Amino acid sequence: MGGAAAGAAIGWLHHTGGYAVAPGDLLTCPLHATTGLWCPFCGGLRCVAAVSHGDLAAAASFNIVVLALLPALAVWWVLATRAALTGGAYPWPRIGNRGWLLLGAVLLAFTVWRNVPGLPLAAFLAP
């Protein structure tokens, strides 16, 4: 069921040309709407839409973190689908405390970097 919903959402983004529209034409991030700051996932929908069109350069400019996480999410989804079809054990990601801390640190650094205009590549990292 979740896979069908994700597929329908990606199909909708692909059909509407979701990455070619203005940021306000898609769903608005509550953090950005209230503070003007880009959260670590702002631009994620446009990133997925650009990937669905095969435009990896645009996808990277919308949200490079989401682009980096998509292959891991795809592998996890395939394993979960296989487990559901075969009745096997559900493949929950096994990430230790250090892994979560590292992911949090990367997301925090990415969020700060994309919101400080004077930093190198900040314009590229902001969706």
C-alpha cells in the first residue's frame, strides 16, 4: 500500500513537471513558510521529480542530501517488498547511536550551510 502511494506521488510529480515549477507551487515547508529558513528536506519533492525525469544535476541542486539518501531508501523498499511477499522478516534499518548522531550532524551542517549566504556553494545548496 505504501509503495503504491509513493509510486502515485512520484508519478504525479513526474507528470506535473514538479521540478520545473516555482517553489510555492508545490507543498510549502512549514519551517520555511514561518521563518524563511530552508530545512534539510526543503526541495526534496523537486529533487525526486528531477530524478524521475533523469535530471540528476537539477536534483542535486534542489537537495543533495535527499539525492544521496534515495538509493538507500530504494534498497530498503525492495527488501521490505521482498519480505512482505515471501513472509520473511521485515528489514528494519540497523543504525547504531553513532550512525544516528552522524546523520543528525550531517543534516544540521547541511541546514546551516544552505541558510548562510556567504558560505561557498550556499546558493547551490538552497533550493
